[in-house]
Amino acid sequence: MMDHDKLITVEDITVKYDRITALKHIQFDIFPGDFIAVVGVNGSGKTTLAKSILNLLRIHEGRVVWHNGTKIGYLPQHAGLEDRHFPATVFEVVSSGLLKDKAFPKWLNKADRNIIFDMLRLFDIETLADKRIGSLSGGQQQRALLARSMVMNPDILILDEPTNALDQESRGRFMQLLKSLNLENKLTIMMITHDVASVESYANRILYLEKHLLFDGSFEKFCETQPFSPYIHTHPKRFDKKGETS
């Protein structure tokens, strides 16, 4: 594909923390409509990759290119609020996604408020607009924080372990919401997760990291690749000792 068909290009990047190499020679493209699951063991560089794409970390070699003014929304790891008395309302939290890019003095006009309420309706939290965000359930908080990430109408949304603190039912609803955003709203998604089996029905690409990028392809191909089979132990398609699927 031509560059104008790409949203982001990661060009052979290496990232270090002091003398420790966190990522080494990572290279891939992100295309419109992708739903990418970034997987790997703890310490494999998943969060480092996300922060590198967002220009939150120094890249020692290579570069990340955002094509044609690509806008990125970000839902970081541990974004939930444990302080139940945190004073901000759901409306205020979502509106902060618009205010952060406004010049001083920062204020909301009528069009901004309409955008915020459209986003609250999209995520089915309009009735919670005046509630303190700390008083919400984990699933409701994640929807509010997702709305904050989406209010600027990004081209791509990057999420770092967004379902870790959710129960199974809330996790399923959240993933269905992401699937709808991807398919119906044409939102490109890159999600870091420790559970590759949970994204089987959602992701069209799996990136497997161990500081290097060891795999970039479909879930089906990932299941068929013997070196990665232990990682998908929760999935019914496994490999025996001879490398044959069972």
C-alpha cells in the first residue's frame, strides 16, 4: 500500500531504559480499519511500544511516522479511579478530552457540549453525566474514560490492558463496544492485552512481542504457528509435542 493508505509507520525503532533495551528493531504499519492486539509476556515491551508510538518516550533508533495528520486517542493502563470521592463528574472527565487541546482560556462552547453529550449517548452513560466518576462501577468508569479518549474523534485508539480491572460480564460488554467502534464507526484500534484468546473474535492482527516483533499476522495464523502455541493455552486449538494441532 501507498503511504497515504497508512495511519502510522513504525520504522525500525529501538528503545532503551538506561542500558536496558526494551524494544529492538520493531517495524510495522497500521492501516485504517485495523484492530490490532499487541500480546507478549510481562516485560516484552508492549506498553513501551504504545508510549513510543505516542511520542511519550525517547526513541534511540528509528522513528514513528504519523501519516497525514493522524489523530490518536489513548486509554492508558490503570486508568480507573480508586478514589470514590474524586470530585470530578462524568461530564467533566469526558470534557477534559476536548479542553486539553484548547488554548487559554479553556472553556466549552455550545458545539463542544453537544459533542460531549453525543459521546455520552454513544457509550450509554448520558444519565451518569452529573455523577462523580469515582462512584461508578469499573465498567462504567472505563466507558467514561473511553468517551474522554474518543471525544476528539481520533483516527486510531490505543488501549493498554483496558479490561484488567473488569469482571467477565463487563469485559465482554467492553469488547463488544470496541468491536462496534471498529466496524461501524471505522475506528482503528490497537489494544495491548495479556490474553490473546479473548480477542479472537475482534482483532484482525496479532503482534507478538519479546522486545523484537516475532509475529505480525492473523489470529488463525498465530494459532497455527508452533512457537506461540503455549501462549494461547486458553484457546481450544492447541499443539501436541509433535507440533500437530489437536
